[in-house]
Amino acid sequence: VDKAIIAPVAYGYRDGLPAPIRDGMHNVLNNLDEPIVFLNFLLQFKIGKAVETVGRFAINSTIGIAGLFDVAKKPPFKLPRRSNGLADTLGYYGVGPGPYLFLPVFGSTTVRDLLGRVVDLSLLPAAVGKPFTNPIVSAAKGTLSSIDDRVENDVILTRVQESGNPYAAMREYYLVKRQAEIDVLKGKRSDANIDLNQLEFLDSLPAPTNEPPKQPPASKPQ
């Protein structure tokens, strides 16, 4: 699905739109997710970060023209963008990821992350109402978010697909990355950046087959 549909659409989006327009769309999508970030910082009792998230949302929704420009991250405000969601909150309180899942179109996830994402997606329509209660609007936002994520993660996805074991490489990367993000919330590390060179499967060679090597055809007698 990625090779046939998602990647070509994402590359067309990337190459067909000027970078300022893509950046603006990326900022708008992030701004729409700020209520989710705010609520989960409250659930984690991180009041300071929750207040900063409200500040970001207010500044970018007004001065930033409905989030088109990320004014809040720049001086004099200096309010960085932080991601957060219910799956992060569950992980913060010790809920394990559960089985790893690779779902059609949706991609990598776990039982915990899938449950959290479903709840997160229902928050904006419930809190804001129209127009996000309109299925067409919700589907459009979800589609744009998927395309934006595909462009943002193109480098790692390309390396995964070129690996000798793409499934194992994607599983390892996803689980390590998600644990790093939760460790940031717990104060165990300063950021969620991971060293790709330390991943076992990312640059693995194709698995050897048990088939005997093919012999060249015997030459016909003259």
C-alpha cells in the first residue's frame, strides 16, 4: 500500500507544494493536536507543561493565524512543541505496550498505542464540535496528517524498506522510539532521539535461503 499509493502521494505533496506551504500545513495540524497534548499533560500532573501548551495554542491560533505559523517557539515566547497523547500517559503510569501490531494503512502500533490513538482522535470532535464532527472534515484531517507524517519520516522508512528484514526493522525502530518518548516524560532522558546505528535489524542483510544454488544449464553437445 505504501509503495503503490501512500508514498507516491506523499512525494507528490512534497515535490508539488512549496516548502513554506508544507510547513504551514504541518504547523496547522500540530496546532489542532494541542488540546490533546494539554489534556495529557494534565493527566500526568505536569501543570507547567500544560500551561505552556495552552500558551502555544493561544499564540499560534491568533498571532500565528490559526496555527499557520509557529510563532510560539520563537523569541520572545520560546515555547517548544511537545507531542503527547493518551498512549504516552498510559506508558507514563507503567502500562506496557502489549503486543506489537502492524495494521493495513495505519502501520506500526501496539495495543496500548492503538487504544490511545482512538481516544485521542475522538477528543477534538468532542471538545470543539463543528466542523470536526463532520466525517468529511475528520477524514480530511486524518489524510493530511498521514501524508505529513509520511513526508516527515521518509528517511527512516526508506532505510527500513531497504533492510534485509523490513518487518523486524520497523518493529524494532518503533518500539525503541516509543520507549524513548515515554522515558522523556519520566525524566529518564532529555530527548527521544535514538542512535539508528545501534538498532540490530535496520541495516541487516537479507536472510539466507535454504534453496540450493541454481546450476547453469548444461551446454548442448556440438
